[in-house]
Amino acid sequence: MHQHHTRRHTGLSMTCRCAALVAAAVTITVLSVAPLWADSHEEEKPVTTYTRVALWEVDRDHWGDFVDLFEKHDQPILEKLFADGVITEWGIDANGLHKPDGYTHSTWYSAPSMSALAKAGEAYMAAFDEIDDPDADAAFNAMIGRHRDVILETEGMRSAAATLDGGYFQGHTVTVTRDKWKSFQSYWKHRMKPVYEQLLADGDIVAYGLSGEAIVTGHPMMVNWWYVMADADGFDTVEAAFDASWGEMDEEGRRARWLSIMDTVDEDSYRGWVTSIIHFATAAH
């Protein structure tokens, strides 16, 4: 069963942070020459969260079977690692907007450093190696088409302590123009982050962040901002909050703001995605 375990222990969502992960399913990326979050400001650097995400293409007839196997074998391991403080988040979701060449599900877990993430993976594997279920092994291998792993980093991720059996994960992906990273970062910090922070404080969203690949496997300037909602009401609430933010400005101010953000990203690079959360647990950040 070792080969099967090796494929599955990387599981992580976020088809979510997944999610952006890969723009195809949903989650993300970073600069290859310098740290994605590099900034000249002298303020204290926020804590970075690292997330290992596994993207899965599951045969349509086996979507339910895939979740059943996760709940039987993976979920108990992740729940224990979470309870023991080895990981700070875990989840499984299903893509809400399917594409012919896209992934259908993602699974994930997070830790506060790359070494902690690696140790969490070792603990995951050790627990999985104690499982003796050859029938499950064969069933899993038969239902999976493609599989891809990504490791994301999210600086200053914000979340309320929560456990969800449902909800939604929504993300937005752009490719930042190479010489405009600081301008994009400033826009995020001053124009977007405060709105998400208020939504989190009001309990309208459960978590949010700006993520990129810690180990770059896609475009080195692709980034993804995302948020988790406990129910469908969050879609309208988030939209209304940003409408209100723009509504506080006059027409010229709105025009200037729009031009300022569009000047920092590659033309036509924007993509959006949404997933349905199946199970999700996170500590407060």
C-alpha cells in the first residue's frame, strides 16, 4: 500500500487555496528570485503559514466514494494532528465550477513553517502506514485520473477558530507585473485587506489571505487572494462590503483606484474560482 499512501498523504483544500492553488482548480504562487512577500517597510513581518494542497481529478461516478475514503482514513489522522497542534488547518473541498481539464477535489493541511509542514507529512505517513485496507487502496487508485501537489505560503493569514462541514471557498487569481509587486502589495494592504478584516471581525467570513506558491511550479508571479464563508450568504455579504468601499468614493476616485490596481497586473490574467467545502477546520490566526 505504500505507493497509495504516498499519493494520498499530500491531500489538502481548498480545490481551494487551494485552493488558486493552481489556477485550474483554484490556488496560487511566488517570486523565484526574491521572497514573494519581500517589503521595504520596517514593520514586523507577519507570520507565514505553509499549506500542502493535493488536487485530485476524480471520476464522476466516484465523487461520493472519494469523500467516503477520506472520511474513513484521512480525516481521523488529520483531526488528531490538528488536536495535537501539529497542523493548524486541514480540509477537503470539491470544485464548484468544473472544467473539462480541471481538478474536481482538493485536500490540504497547514503548518507555521516549512519544517513543521514536512514533519506533519511524516506524521501523516506514519499513521497511514498503520492502515491495512487493500480494498480501499485498489478502489482509490481506480477512481483517480490526475493528481497534483502544490505548497503554498500565506503571509499573515487571518482566520477565526472554526470547524465547518459545509460552506464555500472563493478565490481570485492574477499575475502581477514583474516590476509592480510593491504597488500590488500596497493596494492589497490598504484597499482590500481592511474590508476582509472587517468581514472577519463581523463573522461574515471565517478566513482570508493572499497566497503564492512556496515552491514555484507555475507562473512565478501568480498570486491568489481568497476567503472562506460558512454559508452561501457570504457571497452577497462580501460583494456588498466591497461595493460599499467603492461607494464611499466619488467617480474620479473610483476610476483612479481601478486604474491603480489594473496597472499592477498583467492584462487578461484575472481568473476566479469557487469550491464547496466538505470538511474544514482551522485555528485562530
